[in-house]
Amino acid sequence: MLEKVLIVEDEVHARSGLTELIESWGYRAECAADGMEGLEKAISWAPAIIVTDLKMPRMDGMELLNRIGELPQRIAVVMLTAQGSIESAVDAMRMGAYDYIPKPVDPVRLKTILQNASLQREADAELEATGRQLRDTGVLGPMVGSSPQMMDIFSMIERIAPSNVSVLVTGESGTGKELVARALHDLSARRLKPFVAVNCAAIPETLIESEIFGHEKGSFTGALERRAGCFELAEEGTLLLDEIGEMPMATQAKLLRVLEDRKLRRLGSKIETPVDVRVVAATNKDPEKAVASGELRGDLYYRLNVFNIQMPPLREHLMDVSAIAEKMIDDMNERHHCTVAGLKDSLMTRLEEYKWPGNVRELRNTIERAVILAGSGMLGVEHLPPHFGEPGFAPPPSRAGGVEPAAVHVAYPDELQRQLDETNSVRVEVGTTVDEAERQLILKTLVSTHNNKTKAAEILGISSKTLQNKLKEYSNAAVTE
């Protein structure tokens, strides 16, 4: 059965042109001259997708979207907007629109949107089953919690995952912001495509634009070949921009352009390439304060913050500690080949009384340490770090899963999962100068140390001052280029 698409457009030529175009792609298409007629056909014809103009007589696109939301069947609504009404399109996505496309319509982009909307219908059945699991067990993918705070977050994720809407995830470090992004990806039609996570704080300022947007060969010193950026790696998937408040302002401006135009230009290129990526941003800062202090562009914040998911600190939902810990034990048993059966009541009491300044990440480190120490049986208070919970106790530095987070991480679907061999290596071709080889080694080492210059200097066997001088030299060269 071919998907039904309803085109609602008051301009005659645009309406007939869109109808013919969509029919040529194999869809069954009907059209309506305004929102009132569109609503009548939506009820009688039951389309899977509606493509509607924003400005129309009798009933405009926003009112039509609102009325469509009241119907029992699930319909994906795509908004057509004039170039000057991007803010209205963002408002429409807050109200439940699947996506938007500016006029004049780009056929390639429209076709991609329709294909994704069709795929989303296939994901709806799985989403409904996941919703039942959520209500019954308090589990959403890798996330666990039956507290009111977590149930509200799960419900929000469940509602907005099917759309292409941008999401801003906020909360203290270690609260599980990346897990939210992964859940949004896994519950969407994009789940069979890559999930790419970028830690903006871990990439040197001189490299961040290249990492995110890619570059052409020769675009700057050291650009020995064309390189795809994170947007291209995440094509048709999801891109998480973690610690968005650490992104340089110039890069923020380019990011805003990509989000609004859905096109990017690699460094050194004169050609714009269409991109189809859902963007989720995360920050441990108060975004409104970051805007006021000039760390985050106000227009970028508005564009990203279509929906905001605020992750609570663990101390505010301690009732979830036991369930989270049990889930972590299962993960650690598999990772470390242990056979721990659970937690003793005495240990559970200690865990639920602690305030967890490092949040879920600190809990994970604590459970991992305990599982490794015990190996089997039940975990007890004897497996906690020395002086745990006592006045003056300082937890060890939190690491995600016991490993420093990488600057860029690409997670492919199971059937496409692969490791990029060059992540922790430097390739030097014949003809490369010693200076260039040295530059690659220094910058790669910085990435691997999460931009920790002291640690990088120790690994490289040079002084911190020498490293600082080298970075200043590279920065000046990049500006000159």
C-alpha cells in the first residue's frame, strides 16, 4: 500500500506542482486549497503525511497542525515556510510538527523528509511497545528510574523522539545527558543510522571547525587530505553536541547557519552540501546565564532549545539508586566477566543516604570498583571506597564508564558497527616534513588527553611551556592561512 500524502497550499501553481512531484516519487497524493479543506480531507482520506503551507486563508497551517493533533490517527505534518519565518517553523515543531522546509521547496530535501516520515511509521509500533515497558518497569533503553522526575523525562523522550526537532539537554555533569540523546536516537526512524557524539570541550579551538564541518585537502596547514566532519559522519542519523557552551562563538555562528539551511560547507570548499541530521545539544551550564555572559549565542540557543530536557541531579531522586545500581551490576558483570548477584541491604542503605556530588557517573564508578573487588556473590559496604560518605570524603575524578570521554565518538548500528583504526594513531606519509609530523602528533595527543595540556606534555616528553609555544605557533599559522 502506497503512503498517502496530503498537500495543503493556497497558491494554485505551487499546489499542483507539489502534487505532481510527490506522485512521481510513488506516493498517493491529494491536495487542498486551505487549512479548512485540508482538515476535512485529513478526516475523510486519513493520509499518513500532510505537507502544509504556514500562511493560508480561513485556517492557517498552525491551526491545522493543532486540529490534526486532536485526531485519533497519527499523522506526520511537514510545514512549508517562507525564508523569513523560521521562528514560526520552530514554534510549529514545538507543537508537534514532524519537520519543516523553507520555500522555494528543495525537491531533494522534501523527498528525504517524506522518506523519513514514512520510516517513522514503522518505528511507531516499537515505540508503543516501549511505552508499555516504560509504564510497567521504569526502563527506557539504557535509562532506569521510577521516580516522578525520571518518569516525566521518559514521557517527554517518548513524545518527541519520532520528530526531527532539536533538543537541548541540560543538567549537572554526570547526570546522563548523553543517555537521553541515545534514547532519542534509538526511538526514532534514524535508529538504523549512526549516532555521533562530539565533546566540544575536548577539541582544541583550532581544530573544532574541521572536526564538526570537515575540510578539503590543503585548506590549512596539516590538511593533507579531504576529511568528512561529524555532520557528514552522522548523515541521516543523530549528532550530539556535548558541552555546547564551550564551542567558540565563530563556530556557533556557522552551526546556526547549518541548522537553519540544512547545508554545510567544508573548510576550504566553495560548495554547499545538503545534510540530513538531527541535532541534540547538551550543556552542564545554565543556558540562559551562558547567553547573558556571551558564552552562547542567543539565536543558537533559541534554535536548539525547541525542547529542553532538564536532567535532575541524583540527590533529587535517590529512590532510583537501587534500580540504577542493579542495572549497572549487570553491565559490569558482562564487561569484567564477573558474577556479582546483587547488593546487600546494608550497602543499599549507604548508597541511598549518600548525596552523590558526581551524580550517576560517580555511582557507576563506585559500582564498577565494587564489582571488580568482589568478583562474585553480593556487594557489601566492605567493597566501597575508603571513608565513603564520611565528612571530607572526596570521590575520585569521575570518568564515563571508567574511560575518559573521547572528543568524537561514532556509534553505528549493530550491523554497521566498526572501529576507526586511526582514532589513536598518526599517519605520516613519505614526503611529510618533520615539523608537520610533530604537529600531528601533538594535536592527536591533546585530543586523546581530553585537551589536558599537562598530561599531553608528559606523554610527549616535553615541558608544558614548550607545548604552549607549539600550540601558539599552530594557532598563528591557522589565522595566517
